Amino acid sequence: MTTILLTGFEPFENELVNPSWEAVRQLDGLNLGDAYIITRQLPCVFGAALVSLDHMLAAHRPALVIGVGQAGGRTDLTLERIAINVNDARIPDNNGQQPIDTPVVPGGPAAYFSTLPIKAIVRALRDAGIPASVSQTAGTFVCNHVFYGLMHRLAGTNVRGGFIHIPYLPEQAARHPGQPSMALETLVAGLGIAVKAAMMTPNDLKETGGQLN
């Protein structure tokens, strides 16, 4: 069977949970026809996250890889368009590292585009009543670090990959008054839709997705 790998992160910045892991873990073992989903947690640590990712890619040889991360303050599921070759951490990671203006991959390209059909996924999510949009920046913290590292590893292969940012869970937003959130069941449903759309869409839609997030 075809393997689909979804990754989420451990909690960081004093949060008790990370919605990316809480959501993706609900999809572990899900069968989608001749494909099935495996989910794994990544450390929120520069360098170590990519070492873990390498082990996952070697062990499971997935045909599709989607990284998922928390983006507190965002209102919807955001399909990341581009990963950049920069680490510029506003806070230390979970190992106390705070790289500033360093490359993810020394000598690597400036950026990689997602190979997911990001606009088709946004359309599928919106059609299902789930807020979604295209994002033009995955930031410069560990999420972008993993996104860029993933796309660097997949370059030149037929394995598709990309990254999705998701909002806080309600219990997190309760600790951050005024911040948006999304229910866990909505996040899980949305990620399932994203996976199915990615599998079923060989060529992305030609429609605008230029809004900023």
C-alpha cells in the first residue's frame, strides 16, 4: 500500500499542547483506498527535527508527506506556498537554541515551493465549510526549518510534499484572550480532506491565492 506521512510537533513556548500533533495523531492508521496514513511527532528543535524526519522518510518511504504546525493568531488552515532557506528564531526552541540568520541547508537554494496542489486543497476545504487559505510565509522558526528541509530532501523525486499551518485549539486560545481558534474535530476533518485532495489532484487549480496571512 501507498504510505502517507503526516507530522506534527511537540508543544513549545510554554503551551501545554500543540494542535498540530493533537490533530494529526487522530489520523494515524487511517486507510484511504490503497493508501494509509502514518503520523509521527517531531521535536520543536532546530536540527533534531530534521534528523527525526530523515529517520521517518527512510523507515516508511512515503509517497506523500505533509508537515503540520501551530500558527497561533491565524484564523484558518493555511496551505504554505514556499519554504525559505533561513533560520531566524524569535524565541529559543525546546533545546534553548535561537539561530539568527543561518541557513537551513548551507549552500542550498534560496527557497522551495510546495509540491502539494495547495489551491485545490483550499477549494476542497472551503467547499466542506472549513476556513482555509494560501499562505505566502511559513515563518522562520522550526516549522519553516522542517518545511525547507523536507522539500530539499524530496527535490528530484516523485514524492509530493508540503506544509500546513493550523490555528490554536480553543483551550489554548482561552489562555491568549482575543486569539482565534479552531475545534479539534474541525482540524482533524480538514487535514483528512487535505490529504484526499492531495492524492486526487495531479495538477493544481489556476485561481488566485495571493492573499497575505
